[in-house]
Amino acid sequence: MDKSMEKIDIIKLLLYLLIFIVATLFMILIVIVPNIKDYRASKIVYKKAYVHKMRVENVLVDRDNELRNLNIENRRALTSFMHKFSTDNFIKYSGQFFNEVSLVEVEKKEYKKEFVEYELRVSSSLKSPTNFYDFLEGLNRYENIIQADFPIRMESNASTISSAFTIKVYDINATK
Amino acid sequence: MRLSFIAPRKKHLFSIFTKVWIVFIISIVILLNIFNLFIVYKNSDYKQTAIKIKNQRIQLEKDIENIDEKIGFILRQKAVAEEIYANNIILKDSIKNLFDLVPDQITLNKVIMEKNSLVIYGVTPTKDAYNFLLSAPLKSIFHTSQTIFYLTDKGWYNFVSTNKIINPEGGE
């Protein structure tokens, strides 16, 4: 019968203990410790990347809110820029203030890179200058972005005032 | 022929003591290896996740750039629209102010308004009426103001008033 468990050989015990310690130390120092160092470094990189991403995400949310608010606040101006200018609609609008409105396109040019400026000459007749004031006030509520500009010429006739002035219509430059 | 009174004992390559130690050492090595594999797995998981997060962050930064461009464009549109609306109101006020300047005695026949000049054609009963009631305010607004009078058949005066603002750049 094997009596090795009853009569323990001290030399063998020390030898096995030594093998155990060497094997364990080898595993820990040569294999596990470098991997743990690597693991810690990766964890730090991961945490930094995560924090950075969260900051960028917060900035994105803020910007997105800002964009939404700006869109709401400036909806009228933005839709006016997008609206295609129609001479018929403009003549119809001007008809509320003037008689015999006619429009002649003078020139089309780039304005501040992102916009296109159409210049048109408007000829009309009106009963009193008040019509002209109302027209100019109403222009700021018109479906397009339009600026009335010089030269303005007004001449009184028998019962009406004939007028000629320039308007500048601003559109988004589609090529930009 | 038997040479021994006892039956031969079975000899084992390793004693139980040795086997116990071998099993113990192998178990510990296996456990350490499992722990090591776990560390390696977590390490690679962190690395992959960090790369994924970095890519997501780059995408988010691109989104921010796009939004910034949109915000910039909206602000430029807003600025242009506000400038145009303000110009329309200024133009209306300028014309209104001009007509308010003209007293009842004087009648305007024709007005030509340029950016920096104003030419007025009209009729005045006397030169003095014109000079006191219209010329003075015009001179306070414009840098130069010249008026030519023509006597009419009725004894009134037709006048042509040319008024100019001289720009600091030198143009008119």
C-alpha cells in the first residue's frame, strides 16, 4: 500500500513547493502582470475616449438646440429666401398700392457669395405718397426678401404721381 | 516455483503525494491561465470599444461641423434680411421726412432721389418763401445745395434744387 501520504518526504515536499512557487511566479510575473499593465492602459484610453465622446455629444446637443431655435426664430426670413420670386405675385402685391405697375429686369449678380441679387426697375403711378410708404412697410412682410432702392423718381401729373424706382430681390445662390 | 511468501505489490509511476501535488500545481496554472485569458479578453474589449468610441466621436465632430455651417448660414441670412428690412424702413422715413419738409406754399413737381443726391423740381410763390422754408432745412441735411429759379407767367417761380452729400471717400 502507498504510504506516501503518511510518511511525507520532506525533500519531495520542498521540491514540489519550489516547483509550485516557480510556476506560480512565472505565470504571475511573466504572463499576468504585463497583461494587467496593458489592461490598465487600455482602460485609461477607453475612459478618456468615452469622456471625450460625451463632451462632444453634449456640444452636439447644444448646437442642435441652437440650430432648431434659430430655425424657429428666423423662419420667416428663411422661407422668404427660399421662395422663388414671381413677377406676377409682385405686380399683384404692388397693385394694392399703385396703378399701372410694370417690371423690367435690370441685372442679376452675386451678392455676398451665398446670395443672388436680381435688380428690377418698377414703374407705376400712385395717388399719394402715403401709398408709397405703405408699399415700403409692406415690403418687409412680402413673401420674398426685397429691398426698394435708389434711384427713385417721382413726378406729379394731373391727378396722380408717376414713380419709378429700383427693387432688389435676394435669393439663395443655388450653386453654392 | 514461488520465491516470496507475499504477493507482489502493484508499483505506481507516481505516488499519491506526487499526484496530489501535480494536480494542485496544474489546477493553479489552469486557474491563473483562465484569469489571464479574462484579462486579455477585457483588454482587447476595451481597445476595440475605445476605437469604436473614437470613430463615433469623429462622426459627431463632423455632425457638429455641419450644424455649425448651417447655423452660420442662417445667421448670415438673418443679417442680410434684417439689413434689407432696416434699409426699407430708412428709405420710407427718408421719403416721408422729405415730403414733410415741404411747406404748403411750395409745390413739388418732380423729385429724383439718388443714394447721395436729391434733385427737386417745384413751384414757389417767392424766392424768400423757398429760401426760408425749404432751402434752410435742405442745407442742414446736404453738404452742397444749389437752386436755380425761373420766373413763370403767373409771377411765381419754378425752381430746380440740386442737393448733394459728399462721401468721405471723395465720391458724391
